[in-house]
Amino acid sequence: MNRNILISGASIAGPALAYWLGRHGFRPTVVEVAPALRKGGQAVDFRGETHLTVVERMGLIPELRLIQTGGSPVRFVNELGRTLLHLPAEFAGGEIEVLRGDLARVLYEHSLPHTEYIFGDSITSLTETSSGVRVDFQRGAPRDFDLVIGADGLHSNVRRLAFGPEERYVSHLGYYAATWPLPNDLGLGKGSIGYNVPGRFASVGADHRDPAQAGAFFVFAAPELSYDRHDPEQQKRLIDKAFSGLGWEVPRLLSTLHQAPDLYFDSISRVDVDTWSTGRVCLVGDAACGATIGGMGTGTAVVAAYVLAGELARAQGDHRMAFTRYENRLRKYARGCQAGGDRTGKFLAPGTAAGIRFRNTVLSRPLFLNGMLRLGEKVSTTVTLPEYPADPSRVSG
């Protein structure tokens, strides 16, 4: 019946999938390379009927309403701090916006009654057999599972092991993004403030929970860079170099970078995998169809987790049938959502001064702004979700 399922990744897609697998009577195990759940992170959102339907079926809406940020308005300014463009909270925040770390915690807690979690370990090899997959771990002893699911993000370890090298599937879109925490020395209120020069965007926003803290968010255009993804000091030097000499509050923000306790740095990229499964291994979330920023990745991951678990239950564990139905139902939808990520870098950091002026002028007009909001909601609501009856003995969990 393929009940014993290993999931790689404990961010969003992994715990969401574990929750639904548990509800359907499967036995999920989640392995996560980090020593614990990752806290903090940027705000993520749910928007449109499809996202909200899944969250509602999980029973999470009241809990998420209690921890939501209320949205994050963005104000673009010139070097002197004069406002050039104001984007309302709903532009980036959708119907429900929460911090990524808070969402991961909620999904983890709701999946925990029926899920085994292994932190501080990772998969080193996958060997498919006639009846399952033999999995070797970096630290733990080898184990056998019926199925393996890669829910481990843009740089998926499972995808690399089962499908091939990352460069086959991840396309660099010409930009890099960085975030880090810092003290709120600017006395920021709700929302964030951003400053542009061609090809570069620097912003800072107050922490939603602690007004004494803030978060920097920088984006810059660059060809694909060669650097160590596990070396934050090297990444900090790349950020310093990209933003050296800029005005506004950029020097002040950069002065906090090297003391920052946590840094997120990555390319803005897109994932394209021809087929989301191979044998007994399947991909979900960003590992299958990710976009670093702006591709509605969080909502898509939660929807995909719901459908994958539901199709496995409907097929009574027949993974071939379930994986095919899952991909056929979601591929077009996921690609439509993902396409928004192709424009994120160009939107935040246009390559020319004329491009910056054009963006500010167009989005200052309510007609165009409202049109973009409606388009985002339409794209995220283009798939019909079946009802997948849960195992009655698991519903209380």
C-alpha cells in the first residue's frame, strides 16, 4: 500500500504534505538538514480561492489570522527620502500574510501527531528496489521506505540524487536577493521603505512582532555568480560590492550586515522539471516548480501537498497512478503561478533609470494597480480542487 513515506524538507511543502498524508492514514517521516525548524524569514502569503480553500480544509485560518502580519505596504523613495511610489499592503500581502517561520511552525505542530521528524540529517543516496527505496543518511542508519518525496526547495537534494544535477533544472533569472535582521534604528513603522538605482534595490522594514527590530531586503542584477552557498561571509562581501557607493540609508544598512546573526542570500531563479516523478521518487513545491520570489511558491506548495497526498489516498498507494494524476492536475496551474517570479527582479530593480520611472508612474495609477491585483488573484485560482475524504481515525489529529 506504500504507506511508509520519507519527505525531505521541513519548511512549508514538507510539513504540509506530512499533515495530509497523516490525515489519510499514511506514515510520513520528515528529514531536515537544519538542526531545528528555521525561524523568522520573509513574509509569505495566501491569495485567491484555491489557496484559501486548502488552508480552510486544514482548519488553519483562525490560527493564521492570529499571527498574520496585516500586510506589508511598500514605499519607494528617492535619495532624499521623498516618496515616489506607494504600494498598499494587499499588493504583496494577499488575503493572509504571515512570516515564513511562523507558518512552518504551525504546519509542523499540526502534522506532528502522525509524523516522525528527523532534524540535523540529510539523504546521501537513494537506491530503488522492487518494493521500495533504500535511503542512506549522512548521520543516521540506512532505512527502507515505500516512497520518497523531495520537498526540499529550489536547491533540492532529492532532485539532484534522483533526477540529476541542479544545472539541468534551475535557470538563473539575472538577479540576486538578500535578507538579514538588524535593529530598527530608523524608527520604522508598519511596512517597508525601498530605494532604487538601476539594477539595485535596497529596502528595510520593521519587524511585525518586535518594533525594536527590522529586516533588510536587497536585490541586485548580476550574471550567475560562483560562490559557496554555505559561506555567509563570502556572500556578505558580494552584497557589499554590489551596493558600494549608494546613497540614501544604504551605507547604514550595510554597516549591520557583517554583524547580522542570520543571512539569506540566493539567486532569483526558476525551476523547470520535465516530469515531477521518477519511479518511487516525486517532487513537490519549489523542488518541482519553484520561483525564488514572486511566484506564489508558498501557496502553490500547500496546494500541491494537498493534491499529492489526496491522489495517493485515492489510488490506495499506487504511486504510478497517483504521481501521474497529481502532475496532470497541477502542472499548468503551477506554471502559471511560477511565471510571476520571472518578473520579480525586473520589477524591484529595473535595469535603467527610465525603467524605474515607468514602473513608478504606471503603478501610481489606481487602474493599473488594481488590474495587477486582480491578475494575481486570477492566476492563483485556476484549478479545481477535488475533495479527498480523510481516514476517519486520523481526523482528530
